[in-house]
Amino acid sequence: MNKLGLIIRREYLTRVRKKSFIIGTLLAPVGLLIYFLVIIYLAKYEGDAEAHIAVKDEAGMLGIIPDERGIRYIPAPDKTLEELKQAVLDGKYNGVLRVPALQSLQQKSLTVYYYSDEKLAPERRQLIERRIGQKIRDFKIDSLKFDRTSLENLETEVSIDPESIAQVGADESKYTAGVGLVIGTIVAFIMFFMVMMYGQMVMRSVMEEKTNRIVEVMMSSVRPFELMLGKIIGAGAVGLTQVLAWVVLGGAVMLIVPMLVDVDPQAMQPAAMSAGAPAIDPEEAQAEAFQLLNEIGKQNWPLLIGSFIVFFLGGYFIYASLFAAIGSAMSDDYGEGQALVLPVTIPIVLAFYIVTFVGMRSPNSSLMVFASLFPLFSPIAMPFRMAFSPPLWQVVLSLVIVVASAFFFVWLAGRIYRVGILLYGKKVTLKELGKWLFYR
């Protein structure tokens, strides 16, 4: 065990002290900050100049149209269409919008015409369509002498409040499913990202030492299994260190962003969606935010975090050991070894796709239950399902299976590693890897 500790320490310190690790760990949160600032800037960006649009309202239905999102509507009732077209050619307007009269108040569709040699951007087109549609709706309401208050009262917002039958007093809200979906998706993505990245880190480390013949010196004083296990644990510790640093620095970034920019929820909406949309009530938004935070706080975080750690360690040891075995069997040509990497990457990618396409629609379906118990899928599938409160026996069974599988795959990879690490100049196939398992 003393030799194993030395290997873990060497693997950890060698990587943590690298400039690339330090720079990458520090720059990732900075990149995240820049990313958020760019997204907010793009959401508020309205173009270099306003688009001046002359409105030819042939029936006088629209009235005054407010300017919005870089579009300025200019009524032109006294000018002919030809005069307005010439004004566009002279550069006075960017375009002319001709709104023909309705044939009747029962007409359900109307085509308006936009004259310009400039192409109308899709978002501005949708914005104009929604705004004109709203103005025509207002015209119809006034013409039919309907009471606006009565019409608004006809609108009823329906939300589902889930209520448990067996668990009396288990209160859920309309955010319960959404919060579970977001938490499950984030956890699944983190598992996929970390297992893939740090598993392949182990493979590259094994390949580098094999190529540089360093492993031959190390094998003179340590067993192959201890060397492989030390690399897996050391690389995993490096990954956890980096993730912990990202969590701390990322939290600081989240606190800094609101201080640097004033985020307007209405401005963050797509232009086409905000046209004619009612203003956000601050008190209502505050109440919704409080309800959302309350739902987040109701999650069983000790169970989620504890299970996440176990599933991460189990999944990491499963895939890192397989990547280490493949790294030991590869020759100097990385391209030739892709045939060995593919069978290892397929299960984890397939698990992520199952969660994405099946789990989001039906987290407790039979396929998701199978994926959450199958050891190559469960490190990603079960943490996702845990946000939806699966049966406790399934969680316990999945934990037992993934831990047992981690021990099994580490032992299995060790059988391959001990043969492949000292084998040079030979292209290895999957069939030959199977034979190595039975060598003495």
C-alpha cells in the first residue's frame, strides 16, 4: 500500500503542478464570465441603427404603433404607395408596410405587404407580424364594441398541482417536475463530462509512459496492478480538485455577473415573443422565484449528493480502468487504437442519449429502469432518475451493482494491463485482448 500511495501522489502532483492545469482551472471560470456577458449583450443588442418603416394603413385600423426593438413605425396616411416607394429609394425609409383593409370583421387572416430592396430579417418579420396582428385584434374589439375587461376575464391560466395519494401531506407544485428535470439533466451531463474527460486522461497518461519507456523502470519496483490503480486514483483526485475549484470560482462568477450588468427579464426574451407580451409584474415574479427556490430546497439533497459521489466514483473506476487497459494495449499510433476506444465510449454515449431522449419524456419507463441498473449506464441514468424519486430499492440495488462492477472492471482491466503495458510494436485486436484475460 505504501507503493500505491507513492504512485497516487506522483500522478496527482505531476498533473496539478503543470502550468496547463493551473491555467485551465483558472481560465475556465473567466471564460464562463465572458460567456454570460456575451449572452447578455447579444440579448440586448438591437442592431446598429433603427429600421424606419413607413406604414400605409389603407383602412385606418392600426392607429399609433409604438416603436420597439430597433423598429420605428412611421404613419404615412397622406402619401401614395408610389411616393413611399420612391422615398425608400431615396433613403428616407428602410421599407414600406402596406396594410390592406379587412373584407369583414370575421376575416381570420390578412396578408400585409412589405416593400424594400433590403432583406427583412426573420426575427423582425415575426416581430412586425405579431405587432400588426395585435393592432388588428384591438381594431376588431373596438369595432364590435366588446368590453376589453370581459374579454380578458375569459382568459384562464391553468396549472397542475400534483397531489400524492399514498403519501398524505406530500406537497408538490407546478415546478416539481421541472426542477427534477433540470437537476437530473445537469447531474447526467456532469457525470458524462467528468467520466469521459478524466477516463481518457488516464488512457493518455498510460500511453505516454509506455511510449517513453518510463513504465519499464517503474515496473521493476511495483506490480502492474498497483501502477494502474495508482494512475486511476491519482487522475480521479486531479479531476475532483479541478471540479471543486470550478465550483468555487463558478459560484463567484454567478455573484459577479449581476453586479456588472443590469439584467432585464423582459429584454432577455426573444424579440418575436416579447411583441405585445404583457409586462412582467415584479411582485408576481418575486412570488414565482420564491416558490421555485422553495421547490429546489425541498429536494433530498443529502441523498442526491451522496449518491452522486458514489455513482461518480463507481462510473469513474469502471471507465477509467477500461481506458487504462486500452492505453496499455495501444501502440505509438493513436489512430490505429481507435478501434479499441470505440467499444468503451459507445456505452457512455448511449447512456447519455437514453437520458436525453427517453428520460426527459418518461423517467420511470422500463428502458430507464433497465438503464439505471445496468452498470455501464447506471452512473449516468440513475442520478438523473433520482431527481424524480424512484423506488428506494432500485436506488440501493443500482448502488450495489455499480460498486461491485467497479471492483470487477478494475480487476478485469488489471489482467489486460499487466500484459499490454510491456508489449511494443504490435497492433492489438479485441480478440487478442480477450485472450490476455486468461494468461497466467
